[in-house]
Amino acid sequence: VGAALRAREIQIWTDVTGVLTTDPRLVPEAYTLPVLSYEEAAELAYFGAKVLHPKTIQPAVDFSIPVRVCNSHQPEKRGTMILSESPETENKIKSIAYKKGITILRITSARMLGSYGFMSALFQVFERHRTVIDVISTSEVSLALTIDNTAALENVVRDLERLGKVEIEQGNAVVCIVGEGLRNTPGLAARIFSNLSDVNISLISHGASGVNITFVVKEENLADVVKRLHKAFF
């Protein structure tokens, strides 16, 4: 409606004050971010920040309309403003989101090497069974990806086994670190993972987006990982 009216500003009134540095249920000292970019907000929404649905702000993006997220219980608070562009912060990281209930699928096949149709065949399996892929990482002969909807897992695995060997690893969580300038800041990934040197990282995705670093850990390590990173960067 705001986009159709070409509104000066769209406001979303919810039960929290804007978008926070992380989930306050895990980290009570998490605080509200004053400004985010559309791209940062979309990444956070997709990877677990409950304040926004990933598709909510698309009409606003199309017409460059600012979106303000406010708290109906504390209307005097300014909340978070979401704009087409947002400045980098000193530590580059703005927020840490996460998603639980993640399953990793690892597909290994010598047929991948030098093959130009392998990826197409693989993605058609997920299209056929209407299963969304969250995070993906590949090498020359193997590929790892995550899904959060396992309703069609048995059928997906059966079809993938025609392409190569399939391993299933359940009980994981995706951690998504968001901020402008993540891809272009030397040493930032080293700083993130040095804080988690004793935690097994199952999968890392970095570079596809300039504003996020995504990795996968066991669900039982999630709370500790988020608390450590928040303490280190905020």
C-alpha cells in the first residue's frame, strides 16, 4: 500500500524496537540498530530476524521508500530506519541472525569435474520437489548445501543419489553475520573465526553477497557462538 501511494515513509509497527544487533532471547544486551540498508535487512530477514519477512520491503525497494520499524509498546522510541544505502559501521558488522533446524546435504561425484550440465541436473531435483536451498558451497567434485524444509528429504536424496554419493547431516544451525563492507574488509573473516577456534564449522559461504558471511554449526553450539560473536564485536 505504501509503495502504491508512493509514500514518503512506510512504518512497520511490531512488538520490538526495530532491528537488533542479535536475538535478545540469546543476548539480553542486544540493542537497536538506527539504520540498515535494504540489502542488509533482506539478508537478516531471510536468516531468522523475525521483525521483517524477506518479501515485505521489496515494494519499498522498488520505489526507494524508507521503511521504519517501530515498537507499538514504546512508540516514543525511534526504531530502525531501512534505506537504500546505509553507512559502514566501525566494526563493519551490524547484526547476527540465525536459523535452526538446518540439514546439510553433501553430494560427491567425479562427474562434476569439467561437467557443464551437472549443476543444472542437481538444481532440477530441488525444483522438482519444491525444496528451497539456503546456503551452498562447492569444490571441483563435491557440493554442500543446506535446507530447512525436510518434508521431501527422502525423495530429494533418492534423486540426488543418481548423480553421486549423498551424505545427510541433521541438527545444524545457520549463522548469518551482516554488515556493509564485509567482503572488502581484510582480516574480518579471520577475526570472526578466531573467536570460534574451538567450534567445528561445517560449511562457510562468503562472497556471494557483499554484506553477509554465512556459516553452519551444530545446533547445540549455536547459543555459545552467537554470544561470543556479539561480545567480540558489540
